[in-house]
Amino acid sequence: MIPAQSLATLDTVVSLKKSDRMPVLFLGHGSPMNAIGDNAYLRSWQALGAEFGSKVPRPQLILCISAHWLTEGWWLTGMAQPKTIHDFGGFPQELFDQQYPAPGDMAAAQAISQAVRQRASAPLGLDMTEWGLDHGSWAVLKPMFPEADIPVIQLSMDYSRAPEDHYALARQLKALRQRGVLVVGSGNIVHNLPQMQRGAAAHQAYDWALEFDQITGGLVQQGNLDALQNFLKLGQVAKMAHPTHEHYLPLLYAAGAADAGEPMRFFNTSFQGGSISMRSVVWG
């Protein structure tokens, strides 16, 4: 649990009221192409963003965990102006032209670094120069908050650590919600690029993809969030759903910041290419 004195420091840094409790989001981001043009996923992110300021307060800070920043240890972006990273290839120039000039928050990153601790009680590292906002972050945040006026901090993931280590760290993020911090996990519940079938319809998916998506969705719906960290025990179906599981891990960060009994809803419960689940979740 985050020490009270650290939370008090965070309150001071980001000027948040304790009553501004934010929801938690897990967003299936899928293909980078979802970020441009007119498509159902882009429209869903725009609609979700419109809820902030109407149904719920606007966040004063966004903490995003993307499948695309893997590191040794855990790191936070600490720069004042994180750059927009185009970490992909083979796409139209329009996608590379996308920019998301949201500011960072150096003071908040430092406070979170001290408040949210790694297993060895060491603070999270601060990256002041190297990373920024990769497409797992900006592709979903830009449609939601196109003004780019909310500070964004990205948290990396140490891929060498076991799923339960990620979940344990994520449980510490829950307290940030009461300080107006919107926690966003961006990945995919099923993600197997080699098995993609480009012509597959949104309702079409491999049997193993459907099975893993339904098992995972069932655990979320039942509020059995702790069980999500045991996905590797599903054996072959887990290996097919995630040849590498960096796209699953952001779900653990979102679920760790959620309460088992709080209201939740799914959206985008479809597939891309038969092997990428776009299922997304809002808690709270």
C-alpha cells in the first residue's frame, strides 16, 4: 500500500481533490490504423472521452501503461514534454504524421516514483530523455482527449518479471484514482500477429481466441480480478492467444487498480484479423 505521506505529497504536486475518484480503463488498441480515418474503434474512444467532464470529472493526470514499452525494471516518463513515438513500420505516411503533444508532469512523476514501489522497495525509475508516448498510448488518448491538455505519464513494464509481480505493483495504483489520476492500460486480451487473417470480419475469430477472450472476460465480469494473473496456467490456449504476453500485461495493471465489486462494462467486444481481441473494459 502507498504510504500516506507519499499520497499527501502527490496531492500537493498535482493539486487534486480526494473526491475526484477516476474510473479505470483497459483499452484494446489493435492495429495502429485504428487511430486514423473513420472506424468503429476510433468512434468508441471519442465517445468514451466525451464522458469525461459530463458523467465524470475530467482527469487531472493520466497514467498510461502500454504494451509497447518494455524495460529492465519499471520506469516512468519524467520529461516535461514527452515526444510522440511512431514505433511501427509499413504504414501510410498519415500515421507517421500523427502527433500528440500532451505535456508530461515532472513533479508528479517524481511523486509517483516514490509512492509506488517495486517489490524490492526501490522507487520506480525516471526516464527524462529516452521514451515518450508510444502508439499504445497516443493512439487511444488522442481520440479521447484531442486537446492534448491533460498531462500524461507513461509507466513501462519489466517483461522479465512474473505476471504476479506486475499485478502486485498495479495494486498500488488504486490509491492514485482518488487523486484524480486516470489509469489506462492499453494492450489486447488476445494478441497473435502471426495468425492474423486480414480479411476476417469483426465477428470472426479462431476457436482458441474466442476461448481465451471468453475466459478472461468471464473473470472480469465476475469480479475475480486476482485470477487474471494466472493466465499462463491455461496452457496451450494461453500460448496461442499470446505467443508473447506483453499485450496482456496492461490488463493486469488496469485490473489491479480496480475494485473487484465495482461496476464495470465491456465495449468493443469484437476481433481484428481473427486473432486480436479488441475487448475493452471500464471500471467505476
